[in-house]
Amino acid sequence: MKLETLTGWRRRLRAREISSRELTELYLGRIARLDAQLNSFITVTDELALAAADAADERLGRGEETPLLGLPVAQKDIFCTEGVRTSCGSRMLDPFVAPYDATVVARMKAAGAVMLGKTNMDEFAMGSSNETSFYGPVCNPWDPDRVPGGSSGGSAAAVAARLVPAATGTDTGGSIRQPAAFCGITGLKPTYGRVSRYGMIAFASSLDQGGPMAATAEDCALMLNAMAGFDPRDSTSVERRAEDFSADLERDLKGLRIGLPREFFGEGLDPEMRAAIETALAVLKDRGAILVDINLPNSGLSVPAYYVVAPAECSSNLARYDGVRFGHRCADPLDLQDLYTRSRAEGFGAEVKRRIMIGTYVLSAGYYDAYYLKAQKVRRLIADDFRRAFTEVDVIAGPTTPELPFRLGEKSADPVKMYLSDIYTIAVNLAGLPGLSMPAGTIGNLPVGLQLIGNYFDEARLLNVAHQFQQDTDWHARMPAAFV
Amino acid sequence: MSLDSDAVRRIAHLARLAVDDREAEGFASALSDIFEFVETLEGADIAGVEPMAHPLDAEQRLRPDAVTETDQRDRFQQSAPSAEGGLYLVPRVIE
């Protein structure tokens, strides 16, 4: 059977050409048959999925129409799911069965989605390659020797291999966009505050944002309609009236001003990558967009600023893992101090420990001004660059990553090298803006991602531009050969 | 900036992480590399710039001071490694 997009399956479900049970069995079958090659799922929830599919079929039979009714999806294992293990890719939470649903999960359930399982990820979302997961690395479906990106690497690989039509991700420094680029799918990080963080395990609270990952922009719009919305349980959730992110997809691009930051096309960008991005930009130009050079002069400071702000918030957030209330506890603790230090040492992997220690140090007495306060000031410089740019252009475009998916193990011994793989995505998180990555070409057999950055709350515009691009290109429809 | 193993042990203590001597050396070298990288911030011109804590400079929203949650202690304590009679159990703290 032809593997449709999320939107395509929605049409066929409503036309009663296929039942949700048949669709769910189709994808569960693909996971069972193919995921051994990828390791993209940590937990597969077959029985819950089939029960949800049957319930969806009943509702479809009654003529009900909720946005995701009967559609199979996967949740990144950072979202709490009631009664289902929620590990966050860590040994620390390996025994943790969440007692409640994250708002995103609850909203998607209410929209009728059928959850197939929980996807693999870098431990506590700290990584750019999915290699820090306690459950082992994920392979890139286009080349099993290469990483899928991270931290939402499981979601990206699963969607790319069509083990599920769509999945959720979270993006603190590029964790939706970079794996979307590496795996050749479409992923959107919404404006900070759009999607509730309630029940989304916290890494860096002023940067974390959940969003959709799917084959197409149209599918991402459908997902975001279900995921976004004000939530009184998230203190940073933005109060805005509901928006239909699918409404503007067909708008033409005539006169749209697209800014190309010189800093994103300079030294450090793979020349073949640059050529692929320029070819993709020409497609947008043919649709009537106007390409304008712009500057984001402080963007070079974004990665170092991030590696102060994010670890500081991480060290505070991860203080909750104490071996007392939930999660891993060491055997035979001698005293309370031993209980804390050994449970945490055993429960966390090396990258998480590094970040906790960086954060602890930059927040410690005497160093706060030199690191944290300075980074928060640099953060404003970076946000101001974007503010200025958006007085001249409607959208900003450039590469999502400086290079193609790298090999497993290639950067794992050198943290700074790994951090620099997010050089084009991190500034967007510091500013709190929406950003999207879409497949825009291939080099050899490997996908290239084009990033679109929008002004605050301009997700509909990003999805519109990506959808128009996807009318004239078929990169989003290509599948890795091993998974056809 | 360069950190030695002693500095790592002090930070690890503040962060409640047990590290052995061999690990402390590995962390010292990795953290030194990371701090050296972070120090590129030294060059930033931040005179007169207000620190930014929230992307939208939003203010803290307050809710009415009303009870909205029900008691779910037993359910939540099922996640605890060790709990009894509504209490979390830890090694003896007071002799």
C-alpha cells in the first residue's frame, strides 16, 4: 500500500477507504519489521495504540471530525505519558512511569491521535547526534553509519523511514530542526510560549519548545493545530487566540522578502551545501520572492552564549533528580549525601554531567556576573539583530546545518565540535523565534535542510513558504531506499 | 580558563555528583575546553545592554489563590524508589 502523508491518511480515513485499526497495524508492522535497523523507538505501545485506533474508528463511524482522528503518531520520550514509561533517554528515568499526560499529549489525544510509542532521543535532550541516549544511538535511515541528528533523532529517523507519519519533537538549540535536516523531513520549532511545556521534561526552561516533525509542511500545520494553544499550567504559555496554521498554506509568495544572513553563508559552510541551498532559494525566487542580503552581526556569539544559559538552567532543572521522589536510586546508600551523589552519578551519562557541572559553576558565587549575566546580555544583542532584520524582511532563510549528517562517533569525543553543529539554529532559540527546517536537496544520498526563520508568532508564514516550496520540489516525498 | 581535578571535585560536590579520580581528570579536560570556547564572549560589547531572561519579556502570570488540585499522593508516590505510609524513605538523617 502507498504510504501517504499524515494529511493524505486523514483524507482516506474520512473517505472510509481505510480504518484507523488497519492504518495502525500497517505502521506497527513497519516498526516491528524495520526499527531494528534504526533503534528509533524506546517504547512501542501496541496494545494502547490498537485500543485507541478502535475508539477512533467508532468516532469516525459516527461522523466525528477532530483534527487528528485515527492518525498514528509518535511522542518523543520527553513528553510525559500517563501509564507509559517516560525515560527522557536516561537511565535516571528508566523506571519512571508518568502519572499524568503532558498537555501536548493530552491535546493530541483529544484531537483523536493514536500514539504508537515513544521515540529515542539524546539523554535529557542534550546532544546533537542521538548518541547520548541510554538506549543506544539511532541510525540515520539514509546511511546507517551516520547520525540522525539530535536531540529528537528518534522522531526524525522514524518519520523519515515512514515508521510513523508524524511525531513530536522538542527544540532547545536546534533539536527539531537539525535532525529534520539530517533525516530529510520537515520540522518546526514554534515561537517560545506557543506550545505548552507542561509535562515536557525540562532541560533549559527559557529555551525549550515542543513542535511537530512530519514529511511535509502541510502535515506540520495539521500537527501544530492540535499541539499549540494557551495552557494555564505553563507559566510561560502565551495567551493568544487560537490560529489555524493550515489556513495560509496556499498563499502565493509574490513580493515576499526573504533575508539571507551573510553570516550563515560564510566560512564554515560546506561548499556543496551552499550550492544546494542556493538552488533551493532559486525555487522560492521563481515563485516571486525577493532575496535580500542581511546581517546578523552577533550570531557568532550564539553558541558560546547558549553554553552558559542552557547549562545554567539545566543544572537547576536537573537538581530534582535526587533518588528520593522518582527515578533511579543507588543500592545501599550510606547516608543522604551518598544517596544523592551516587544515584545521580549512576543515573546520568557523561554529557548530562558535563552540562550540570558547567551550569553549577557559572551560577556559583563570584562567577555569576562573568558568565551568566554576560550571556544574558549577549542574548539580547542576538535578539535585537533579528528585530532589526525583521523590519526589512518577512522571513529569513539559510542552511539548517553547516554540513551533512556526520558519522557515528565522529564528534562524540569532542564536545565543542559537537556543539558547533548547531551553529545556525541556536540563535533562534535564544531569541525565542519560530524556525523551520525542510528538505531542500541531496548531496550524494544525504539530505540537505533549508532553514526558515520567522518573526514572533509567524509560524503560519513559515509553513506557507515551505508548502509553496514543496509544490515545486519533491525532496519531501523521497524515501530512504532501505525503507521503501 | 583551565580547570584541574580539584576544581572539578568541588563543582561535582556542589552539583551532588559522585566522581572518581579518573573521571575527574576527564571532566577537567572537557570542561576546560568548553570554558575556553565560552570565553569568546569576552569580545562582546555589552555596555548598557539589559540582560534578557525571557524571549518575549513577559511578566509572571498570577492565578487566583484557589485550590485546584486534588490529593493524588498515593498515585505520585508509586514513582518513588522507596515510600511507606505516605512518606518518602531515605537513610537516617537525625541520630
